[in-house]
Amino acid sequence: HFTGAGTKQMIEAYERGDVAEARRLHHTLLPLYTGIFRTQGTILVKAGLTLRGLPAGPVRSPLVDATEAQTEQLRADAAAAGIDLAERRS
């Protein structure tokens, strides 16, 4: 999951009654949400996980893996949401 911390902040803002902040956070993350669904979601989620260095593996037929152009667009969509999909190691 790429937006865990931001989603948590958004929910917490809403639960404390700060709807304006929750809305702002939602709009901040929206470029990535939109980007993941530029094509079938599984394709780009797996591409994003691979960018993070996680073993996502290929998609199953009839789907096809993300193209290089789709992966670069996903990276740009994530950056627009303030999220770096660069490889992370724990």
C-alpha cells in the first residue's frame, strides 16, 4: 500500500471533525489514486510494488505487465501526490 500514512492522517482528521483537512489530504493523494486506475489496478499496483523493491511478480493472464511508459506515468502520478516509489529496504 502506497498511501498508508496519508490515508491514516485523512481518516484521523475526519474522525476528529476536521473535514477540511481530510478533504485536503484526499486531494493531495488523488493523483496516485487516479494514476493506479489509468489501466487495470492490479497491473499498476504490482508495478508500484516492484518499484519499491517488493517481490510482486507478474500479473496473471489475461492481464499483461505494465509497460515502461505506464510505470513511468505511475511514478509521476505518485510524485504528484508527494509519494516516492523508489525502492525501499527494511
